[in-house]
Amino acid sequence: MKLALYLPNFRTKVTISELEDLTSLAEDLDFDSVWTLDRIVVPEASDREELQYSFGMMPGLPKALPVTARGEWFQGMPLIPWLAAKTTKVRIGMSITDTPYRAPGVLAAELATIDHLAGGRLNVGVGSGWMPEEFAAASATDIFPRRHKHVRETIEIMQGIWTNDLFEYHGEFADFERCGFGVKPLQDPLPIFMSGLKDPKRSALRIAKYNLSGWIGIQDSPEDIQNWRGAIQRELEELGSSRSVDDLEICSMLWTVITDAETDQSDNGRVTNLMVGTAGQITDRLKRYKEAGLTMPLIWPPFADVPTAKTMDDLKRIKEEIMPKVDAS
């Protein structure tokens, strides 16, 4: 099992120095990768829990974001080339890039350049977004009902630009004649991760058609991971695809804190303390994740109330104290 850090650039208050310290530690601890979070805005309505949908459209969560509208967070995308310059070993990516907020051709060309800046260490995460208020702020309101199709077209455009000297595309969201877009990525293929779609048929179609490399969920229990893997494998087999779920990097963003006292980890949906507990509880949970087929947890520091120094200590303990027990299981 690999380890990844989900960098807390999305917080009511965070500093570049804190992000740099966390990134440096992840590199020193030989984490597989460091990921940023994509967030364009926090609507003021969120402070009143009056968003149109609950957080991430997930049942049981409030119609609010965990960061205030006046919060001083950092945009995830500009941090990616910064991470490329600050690191030499870890892979880097943004989980998840909401494609409707970006022009597909521009995104493809910029990611190719970033892969060069990173020396071939870029992961590309793509998803559709979920918050109409954010679509409005990104001047993409009209795309919201068609956002899943936008993701598909973006993947097709990215892969076309990355693999052809000249490329043209004629679709619903982009329509251009043969053009060159500059350098090709160093990686061939450049790995693409998709967001945690819960429709196994749609997921299988994307995996098979676009040869995707990974899947990233959020606060998935071991049972969620096991069930999803089984469902996606059945769909791939029905499609007659040569792809297998075993080919994929299976990831989930998991809120993580090591506590002194045991915590209640009984099932309460997405708000369950999946990875909040004593070192023993987290060890047991990671063993269950490993058995279920999770290949890379994205360690997600809490949004508030946990100092960066505490998170750094937790990362060290997970790598040096907990993971040897998980790997031996």
C-alpha cells in the first residue's frame, strides 16, 4: 500500500510555509504523491448552510463547505508547478480538477508543460464538479447540466493533444481545426485519475475507453471500496474489456488524525471517523483497507483545530510506526 498526502490548501487559514513543510516531509518520508484540492470559491450562502446541494452531493452532510467564505485558502492549480519546483521524488496532482472550469485545450497544453517541470511526475485527476454556485463563479453555469459530458470531451481532447503532433476536435464544448499545442508530456501515457463516480457502468466505460489509471473517492469505508471494486469488475467483464480493476490505483481521501484516546468509529456514513483514532485503531483500519483493495489512501489533514505540527507528527507515525504493521499483515 502506497501513501499520499492531500495537501490542506483549502482551509479557513493556512500559510505557504505550512504547505511547504508538509510537502517537504512527505518527500522525506518517501510518500508516493502529494495532491492539492481544487476549489474556486466558497459562496457566502455556505456560511448559512444554504448551498443548493450538500457538500459533495453526499447524503448526510450539510449544505455547506467546511471553510468560511472569507477564508484565506490557496487555489490548487497554481500550486502544482510550485510543487514541481519544490520536490524531486513525489508525484504531484490535483484531486480533482473540475474540467468545466477550464478550457480543455488550454488545460491539456498546460499540463504537458507541467509534466516537464516535474520531470515526468504529474498525475492528472479529472471530475465534473458538484456545486452550481461555483459553476456560476467560474462562468460555466450553462455547463452544469452537461458536466459529465464535459469531462468526457476533456479527456478526449487531452489525450488527442498529448499523442498527436497536430490535433483537431469538433465537439459540444470545443471546436477547432488542426493545431499544434507545444510539447508532449514526458510520460506516455500521462496517467489520468477519475473522481469517485458511484455509477459502475459509467466508470467502467471511462476506464475501458480512455485507459484510465486510477480512481479517487472520498471518505470511503473498506466496505465501500470492496463493493465498488466488485461492481466495476463485473461491468468491465460485461463490456468485454481487457482492463481489470486490478490495473487501477484505488485511492480515497480520508480525514486522518491520530488521537490519544479511542474514538467511536461506528458507521455514520461519510462523517464516520474512518481514520480518526488511536494508532492501533488506524492500524486496524488500514489493514482492512488493504484487504478491501485500497492501494493508496490520501491522508487528509482536518480542516480545522489540528495544528500543522500535529499533522506532521502523525505523518511520521503513520509511515514509521503504523505502515510496517500494515505491510506485514
